[in-house]
Amino acid sequence: MDVQDKLNKIKDSFESLSFNKKALASAILMSGIAVSGLSIYKLNQPDYVSVISGLDRGSLQKIIPALETAKITFKISADDTTLFVDSDEADQASIVLAKNGLPGKPTSGYDHLRNTDSPYLTKSAEDQLSRQVLEENVASAIKKLTPIADVQVRLALSKNSQFLQDVDPASASIVLTVKQGQHLNKSQIQGIANLVANAVPNLSTDNVIILDQTGRVLSSSDDLVGAASSQLDHKLQIEKELTNKVTEVIAPIVGLDSVRVNVNATVDYNRTELTSETPADKTVILSQQKEISYDKSLTGGQGVPGSLSNEPPKHSKFDKSPKSAPEDDNNSGVSHKNITTNYSVGQTIEHTVKSSGSIKKLDVAVLIDSSADKNLPIDKITALVKSSIGFNAERGDTVTISDVAFKKIEPQKEEVIPFTSTALFKTILKFGENVALLILFYFLFFRNALKIFKKEDKTTEDASGADNTIIDADKNEVENSEKDIDPIVLSDEEISIEYDRLKNKTSEMFNSSPDAIRDVFTSWLNNIDFTSNDVDEEDQDDSESNDQQEKEGESK
């Protein structure tokens, strides 16, 4: 029986049902289709889990392109505040969002002012709202920086007073959340402090404290602490650069995994200033003052008592040229002469500042794995290391190279994931749930529907079977008789008697069951192809033999 016959049989069975049974069968069929479709849809749908809630439209505009680029299945809640992703991709989604610094939920701005029901505020409430708005504005400005993921600002504002000396300075505390893989340098931290100080009245940078999410102080009012931090960063930078230089030289010889380098740099951060003045070789007279004085009271004998002092004065000598009277008077006293000369002495002033951060000493330790090659050229490697670091024996630099067999690191065993935690098990479990649902639906609905169809088929078969019982019985009897009785040769008289018996029996069957006989003839006619000329030889022989027997019977 082909598919078309089966469909026709089902159609005939359905049409033979009553209206109530047709409605019930249709309802069961539609319910089955709906449940099957729902099960298939549910099986193909991912299992969504909530990742982020409380989002705004600004954050969604940044999150959606990031997830679409990473090809992660997601959906947004109806109110656009919650993000759902597939449970199998939840970890990947978290990594993608953290990598892009999302979600960047902005501060509310002036929400507390918009949500204020009454336009009248007390002085305390007004001051509090003013402080909150200022905090949010400062936080919004700081969050514009690329390395900042989130920020919290707390301000302690100064109170106005009639006396300037009674005004307390303002202070600020800032907690920064730095994005993963990024950091803030000193200039950026100082820029944040200056930004806050300029935005808040009576606030200096010394009263601004900046911390990161780990609680580490990024800014400090103590210059020494800041200098120490900068010095440490500078020292580590020097050591890192020298380590890279040594590794780049040795790695091609022994391999990158077979060398370990450690550099310790002693750096001098003392700052020295020297000022020296050197006079010039040539001088220039700027001014000269002469002072001459005479003392007339000292005209008597003077000097050491002796023969010379007791001698009478000698005769005066007369000059040819006459002298004035004052000059004669002055010659009688003692003269004093004082000369003061001012010189312009050139000088050279030299101010020398020795820069800090110079390297005082370098200590380099190199460890090489000798398990691969025990005949390493240590002398050549030492020379290469000294040349790479700028070795200076006068300042006490040291280079130590050792070849030791490294301990082999055993590969870590992969963690065995239980089968119940795998995605395959989850898929199988989900598929099993749908199969169980279909089986349950079958036993509840389809089974009853099939019983109804089978009952109708059985009733039809019983009706047609009652008519064909006699025919089937006679047919079986004939077949059994043909099998059990051995073929014998009948005489003409016996053939005539048997023919009469069959003729009478056929007449009785026509009279008792005309419908059954009609069905038999109808089935014969349906099985005969009148358009075909192909007839089996056996059928033709049988028909000829039957015709011959009928003619002989009639003649007798």
C-alpha cells in the first residue's frame, strides 16, 4: 500500500467520524502541532542569563556594538535596563565588557533637583544639594579621561564667614577606578588634583587626596613621598631597560627560555649646586682720591733725643723764585698725604647644578641553563654583558654569570571537567526534556485519538467482514480441499454431478448474500486491466479449460 492509499484511508476514516469526534481529533492534532513547534523553538533558543542591570541608553549604545563585534548572542529587557546573554557565553561577554571599560554608567546629574517636589528648601538642604551637584560635575569631568572607568568624589566645602581668618579650607577625597591594563602617571594625577582644586572654592591641591580602587594613595601633599615614588619608578625603569638589553644579547645564543637576568642599579638622587667666583686678570681704575694735611704744631725739635736733635738749625737756603707767605707757613709744619684709589676688578661667577639620578653602581647577575649545552662560552658572554650595560670598573660595577641546569617544569595537567558540566550534557538534557514532553503528550492525547480511529476502522471491517465470511470460508475450504485431496481423473458423469452441485451452491450464495457477491465481482473488475492486451499464459489456459468444461457439461 503506497502513501496515497494510506492518506486516502485516513481521510475516509476521518470523514466517517461524527462531528464531535472530528472536533476532538482536530483539537488534538492542532495541540500536538503547537506543542511540537513550541518544543522545537525552545530547544533552539539559548539559555539567557542576566549580566548587567540598571543600564541607561548611553551605556547600551556602547555595549551593543561591542557585543555584536564579538558575535555574542544577547537580548535587552523590555525596559532597556537589563542585559541578558547566552549562559555559554556569559564569561566571554564579561571579558569583552571589562576590556572595553563597560558599562560606563554616568552619574545622574541633577536628578535630585528634578525629583524635588517642593520649590522651597531649607538652607541645609540647599547646601547639600549644591554639594551633590558639584560632586557630580567634578566626577563627570574626571571620567572623561581615557584610563578612568569610574570615579567617586566627596567634597567638604568651606563655610563662609565675615572674617577671612575664620574660613576653613575645603578638602576633597577622590576614589578612581582605573581600567584594566591601564595606569595613571604623575602628570595625570596632578592634573586631576588641579582640576578639582580649580572647581571647588577655597580648595588647594594639598587638600586633595586621590586613591585608586585598591586603596593605594596616588597623590600626597608630602613632596618627599612623591619624590620617593618617582625615584623608585625611575630606578625600576633603568633596571628594566638594562635587563632587556642583556636578554636580547644572550637569548640568541642560549635561547630565551634558558636565560634569566637580574639587574640592580644603585642610583644617586642627591642634587648638588656649586657657585664659584673667579677674579679677572685685568683691572680698571674707576676713581682715585688724594688727601694732604699739614700739622703746624709739630715744628720744634723732634726725633730721637741725641746729638742731632740738639744741633741748631742749619742756614736756610734761599730760592731764586719768591714763595708766597702761606707756603712758607706750611713748610714750617708736618704734612700728611692719603691717596684712595678705586679699581674695577672683573670676576666670573659659575653656578653648577649636578643632575640627580646618575648611576653610581650596577650589579648584574645572569643565570644560564647548562642542560642543553655544557660548553658555553662564558668569557664571550661576559664581554657581551659588560658591553651591553656600559660596564665601568671605576664605579664598582660587577657582572656575575653562572651556568646551572634548570629544573624542568612539569606540564600542568588539564583539569578534567565533569560531563555534567559540559555544554553537550546541557544540550542533551534540554533535548531529553522536550522528548519527555512529547511522550507525555502522546500518551495523554494521541493515544486516545488513535484508539478512536482504530475503533472506527474495526467497525467498518466488521461490517464488510460479515458479508465476506461465507466467501472466505468457501474459498479456504476449496483451497484446503485442493491441498488435501490428490488429483484424480473424473468421468464425464462425475463432472456433470460436480458442476450441478457448484451451480446450486452458487445460486444459494447469490440468494443469501447478494452484496458480498457484488463486492467480489467489483473487486474482480477493479483488478482487471481492460486496456492491456497482456494476459498471462496460465490465466489464458485456465480460461480455455474452464470454457471447454462448461461446453462439455452443457452438451451432456
